[in-house]
Amino acid sequence: MLHELMQKKNLAKNLSENCGLGSIPAFENRESWENLPESAKRYFRETADELKGKRHIALPATLYMDFARIGDRSKYESVYFQRRADLMALAIAECVQAKGEYIDPIIDLLWAICEETSWVVPAHNDGGELPDVEKRVYIDLFSAETGAAISIAYHLLGEIIAKASPIVKRRMELEIEKRIISPYLNYSYNWSGFDGQPVNNWNPWINSNILLAFAVFEKDSARLVQGVEKTAKSIDAFINGYKPDGACDEGPSYFGVAGASMFDYLETLSDMIGGDIGVYDDELIKNMARYIYRVHIDADYFVNFADCPVRVGAPAKLLMRVGEAIKDENLMGFASEMLSDSSKTRALGYHTVYRNIKSMFQKEEYAGKKFAPPKVHWFAETQILTARDSERTKAGIFVAAKGGNNAESHNHNDVGHFILYSGGKPVVVDAGVETYTKKTFSPRRYDIWTMQSCHHNLPTINGHDQTAGPKGADQVKYAHENNVTTLSMQLKGAYPEDAKIESYVREFVFEHGKSLSVRDRYSLKRCEAPLVYNLMCANRPTICGDKILLGENAEMFFESADFDAGVEEIELTDARLRGEWRQDYLYRLQLTEKEMKNEGKITVNFRVNKCN
């Protein structure tokens, strides 16, 4: 798509006439910097003043080795990321203040970052405990982001840095050539998409940052065209791998560096060629943008399937620009709503730096746009359902359910899983994901409790839970009519042969404004253990006969004659989980069949009080 469109645009001519980052003003454009809101300028001045005397922590070899030795990736990454965030804050502050007082700290950080043996973080290093300097240069997520940070610093302050130290400016040029541009031109990587292998967020996340390096540093026209064309072919592999429904199977948190990074790429490319490449009328591109509001629940709650925390942000100003480009008023309304919350904070950080700086200069002209939450949306190819009681309101029941398979990117074993919110608050939930460690992306991934189907809202059958693999939901049927939404699927394929399942069909029946019923029918070749029906709950369930209270305003009904109900308290010992949930415990409600049998039916009904 992109590569073909680019060829029609006479890429070489457009690049030679326009190449640069025109939407991000350099230091010399004093009017733009002086016209930033006073609150933003004050924030960056105050932040930079605190950083002027900061002694930056070293990144010794033994800290890098912690990942291989004990599986800890956070200690190294926290120092590594902070260096880059500090660099960006100081660079912005110098552009704001324009007095030269932050140049020395900027030089110190640039020099320190350039002296790092590798920009690849330990979790992405395949050379053992430490980077092997004799191997070809690898480009991972964060080496690409480092390249982008240095590119932005060079674009903003290149000549100012050169006056203080021409050697530092030259060092920036050499390191970007050695670590980003030359390796990218000479090699393909596991995230490139050129070998036909599926790609994920790494592809647009890296390509959007690499494109910045070409825009700022590459002066040879032939190499520039070669590099830009290669990024376009790689991004095409990402787009072509997306299903027509536009859903991000990695979850809403990864949308910010998957679909949203693709839009970063498109905006950077527009900067470089002096105009839109011509993709915003494509229905897939539109659906990729709309995905994020279609999985929104309320406030910072989103449908958190896959490796997604319960609370997520959204790149509001980018979404405003994209909403305008695809002519979607509802996306602009959603962006306006998101902007009214946490995205107003001034912290720049270091991730998606081009997006963030561009957004700093974007006027907030969308205050009148309104967001109407869709009543129902069915992602037909990804097999995700979202539905709420009524269109344009967040009151009452919200439910999301999924089919899919257990080989999706950032997969949890969760085929047939669902969540339920009441009045915008979590009731029946997905726990989310713990802090990433070496174990998270290893053969032991599914030893982690948050990845297991028994800690999702799914049954344990004959003592067996779901297994990872490409088999998943089958015979999936969706319908919406007469204010009733139904979704049914066969779950047999998600379980191992040892579960001895002939058939396990789950059906969701959502009567909007009334109740949600989850109806399971099963048939086993042989029953060897009682069936256990697992439900993860945000609040401690209170069992009252056939009724279970799931919070202040939600209740569940089941056949107590057929099941014993019990509650397990799950302490959130992981800092990430505890911080996201803002509580110390989740609760697993387990309904265990009293009678072992080869065939059976299970129905649970959920209702909420009308006060919501």
C-alpha cells in the first residue's frame, strides 16, 4: 500500500524538496517556542533546573547482566530510560529558555548515551549476558527510540551544540550512522516483515523512529530514498497483517505503539515529502484508528485483553489529528474527552517523542466535539465483542467477550473469556499483566498466573486449563437484533486432548438494559474431575444462596443446587498490578460442580441496580 502510493508521489523529488521535520520547530524558530503556553514553558524550565546538577547513574556491565542472571530487566531499564527522558526535558527547556544554561547537561547526556556499548536493552539482547560487539548491530525497540531522541535533539539544537562542542555534534552523526542508518540499510530483522513472518507492535514502533533518523541525518539522496522505501515496505507488512476490523490483538495499551505508531510514521512521512501520502481514505486505516474508542469502557478503563493493564491512556492529540484526517467526528470527540483527563500533563518523557513534541504545538480546537460510545461493536475477524446497555451512555452494564486463539501476540490463554463493568466500574475482570521479567517472554510464560485460563473467566475441565497454540474458538456466531446481542462459540480447541472434551459451547446473551447471561453446554468423553467455573472479581463476592453480590450494585445468579461456591483471595504482590488496580487483592470466585457428569449446562446471570 504505502510503497505503491509512494512511488506514485515521485519520492526522490519530494524528499529533495521537503525532507525534514517541518512540524517541529527548531531552536531558531523563536516565535513558535515563545508562543507555547506559559504553563508548558514553566514546567520545562522547572524540570530542567532540577536536572542541571544531577549526577547521572552509571550503566555498568553487571547491571546489564542482571537480566541474564536473575531475570530482572527493570533496574537497568529505569536508568536507561531516565537518561533519555532527562535529555528530552533539557532539550525542550533550552529551546524555551534560549539562554544556553542547559547546554552542558545536554552535552553530558548525549555523550553518555553515545558511549553506551549498545542501545539494545538486556531483555532484547540475544548475545548472552552482555552485547557482543563483534556481531552485527541489532536494532530493537529502544535503540530505535534512542536514535529518535538523538535525532530530535540534533534537529532542535544541532547548531547550538556545535558552537559549544563540534565534536559532540559529530559524535551524534557517527553514532546514528553506525547504530541505526547503516544497519537498517544493510540488514533485515525479525520485526521487519520481509520474510513473511507475522509482525507486531515492534514494526511500526521501530520504523517510525528510524524514519526520524533518516529525516534528520541522511544527506545522501540515494540512501535517503532507499531507506524511506525500505521503511514503507516494512510498514506495509504491518498493515497487511492487520485484519479488516482494525483491532489490535495485543490490546489497548499496545495500540499506543502499534496502530498509533503507524500514524506517527505517516505523519513523519508527510513532513518529509511535504504532504499526505494518501492513505486516510482506506477503510482499514480508519478502522485501525477507531479501534481505541470501540474498546473504551469509561475514564481510563479499557478492554484489557492480552498483555494490557486495567488502566490505559490514549494519545489524545494524535487521535485528534487522525480523526480529522479520516473525517471521524466521534474519534475527535473521544480524543477531546481523553484530553480532558490525564493527557493534559506536560511530562514529555522519551517514548514516542516526535508525537509528543508535535502535540505540544497543536492548538486545542476540538473542545466542542462530543464522543458517543457505541452501543455494540463486533470485531468480526479478531472476534472481540464490546457492548453496553445504551448508546451514548456509560451507565449500566458494559460487557466485552472474545473468541480468537491462544497464539495471538502478547497472548493470554483466554479463548471465550469475558469482562463485565457496572456504571464504568470493574466487576468481573481481567487481572492484566505483571511487571515484565525474563520469564514473561520465555517458555515459562504460562507458569505466570495472569496468563492462565483458570485466572480468567473460564472453566477448568477435567482438571485441565487452556493451552497456548493456534487452535481457538470455532463455530463463532454473532447477532444483534431487538435490543439483544448474542455471541456463541465452541471452545474445545483451546483445551488439550487430555481434557477429553467432546464439545464445550459458550453463549453470551446480553439483553441491553436488563441482564447478561453466560450459558455453557458441555459434553465430555469421560468425566474424571468436577468442572470448575472460574470468575475473577474486582470486589470480594458475598455468597447468599443462589445469589452472589459482586460489589455495591452488581449481582450474579447461579444454580446453587448444582454447584458449591467458594472465594479465593489473591494478593497482588506485583508492584505493577497493585499500582494499576489501586488495591491489594483480587478475588477468584469458583463454582465447583457437586456431581461429576459427562454432560451438563451452566448458566450464570448478571444484573446491576438501576441507580447506575
